[in-house]
Amino acid sequence: MKLAIDAMGGDHAPQAVVEGAEKALTQYQDLEIVLFGNEDQIKQYSKGMNRLTVIHTDEVISSDDSPVRAVRRKKNSSMVRAVQEVKNGNADACISAGNTGAYMTAGLLVVGRIKGIERPALSPMLPTLGGEGFLLLDVGANMDAKPTHLVQYAVMGSIYMQKVRNISTPRVGLLNVGTEAGKGNDLTKQVYQQLQDQDLPVDFVGNVEARDLLNGAADVVVCDGFSGNLVLKSIEGTALSMFSLLKDELTSSFKNKLAAGVLKPSFKQIKQKLDYAEYGGAGLFGLRSPVIKAHGSSDSQGIFSAIRQAKTMHEEKVVDLITSEIK
């Protein structure tokens, strides 16, 4: 497999990207990686490994750039060049931790949608208390969704969880304000009826509430991009606030510091369960090739997990399976 990566995207680029890429090359002997970005900066952190190619680019899409304008005007940026590498057939998948809006725009304009997919979905894996995680579709690619969009999200998400997360029959839930069938707005009521169709290749378990997501209420949760983005940011913010409160409390006195020392292994396990870096990136489902958006604050482990995710999607032919199912 050959993978194209935007080396200049993310808060810790290019160091985290280079280190994550070289870690993946060490583990996967059948992997080739092309890094796009400032060659001088990249080589400061690179060990010069085999199967790693650096292609110099002199433009970078920043977090402040307008997505459409940036993609159209900065054609020699590391992000656009990485996506173009997939479009040209020179790479099987691409990854970036940069500007989310620009990356989604580049994926749509350059790679293109699968025929029959009305709207793509930005879909991260989020943690659960049991450690299995769940897939949330959509978290911002499509703010104003139609019922058919969410039904397609359910099909794509189910295929992904089967092939990448090895769940034989993924449970698909519809994010709603209550579990009863009649709850919600017009959108969720229509989606609920359509997901009950016995001919759909999904195991629909009904409505799920946001408070139950971390308890593993479903393996795949579908919603419009507006609601999904609120859920995503709420989970991230709550986790950060919780760890901050624990840190302050456990360092507030000598007695608490002693207790923290004893409980440190347990806290470490909890943090690992809630760490996005272990789950990879957010797939832009519905495109003709795997396009993975890594978290903006990804460290080398986060980049490695995104690479592992892209590799698995390619090997399991997730895009081909989605294409076939939509047809």
C-alpha cells in the first residue's frame, strides 16, 4: 500500500507526522509513505528510512484559510498535493491533520464522491467506557441533512465497523432526544421509519440518547452534522475538564498526592480508554478513496493510529464494499 500524508497539517507538524509515519513503516513492511511539505523541516525529524519519500511543497493551508479559496488557490500546498496523489492513482489513501474544512473540500473536489452517495460524512471513532468505541456519522461534513443522507450513513458505518473493527453485526442507533419511536423532529422521525426497512443491511436498534453514547448504546450512531459536531465537542470538552479537575484535586494536599501515586496506574488506564489517539482519525466516508482526517492535536501515536486505520480500510476494500452496497 502507498499512502500520501500532509506533513505540515496539525498542531505538532511536521515532527509528529514524521515520527508517526516512521513508526508505521517500522511495523508494516508492505507500506510506502509519501510526505508532502517543507523538505528542510521534515528532514530535521526524519531518520531517512526506506519506503519513505519526501516531496517538497512551498505552500501550507492554515487553520484561518477559507476552505474553498484555499483549495483552489493553493494547489501546491501539502494538503492539496497529498489529496491529488490519490486522485492521480499514485497513492491508495491520504491523511491530514490540518484545516478540516479545507480537507473535506479537497476530498470532495479532487477525489470525488462514490456514485449514488448524496453527501459524505465525517466520521470519527469515539471512546466508550468498555473500550470498544463507537462510530459517529456525521460530525460536520453536512449540516443540513435529509433522511436519505442518514440512511446512507448507517449503511456506510455498518460496513466500516464490520471490516475495520471486526464487529460481525454492528448495532446502528439514531441520535435523538429520547428512545421512544415518536421522539424527535421531522428529520429523525422519517429516518427512524426508513431504518426499520428490513431490506437495509443494518441492525437498527432504535433511538439512542447522547447520555448513553459512552456506555456503548450502539456501535454506529447516525445524526446530522450539526448535532454530531455538538456531541463531538461536548465529549472532548467533558473529558478534558474531568482530567483537569482530577489533577487539581489530587495535587491539592500531601495526602491526596500520596493517594494519586497509588492510583496512578488506574488513572493511566482510564486515560487510555478515553484517548482519541488510540482510535485513529475521522474518515470522510462516501468518497472514492480512503481520506482520513487526523485530529489537529495528534501526536505521533495519533498519526500512527490514523495510518493504521487508512491501511485497514484499503486492505478490507471498504470503499469498494460501500460502492457495491449503494448500487
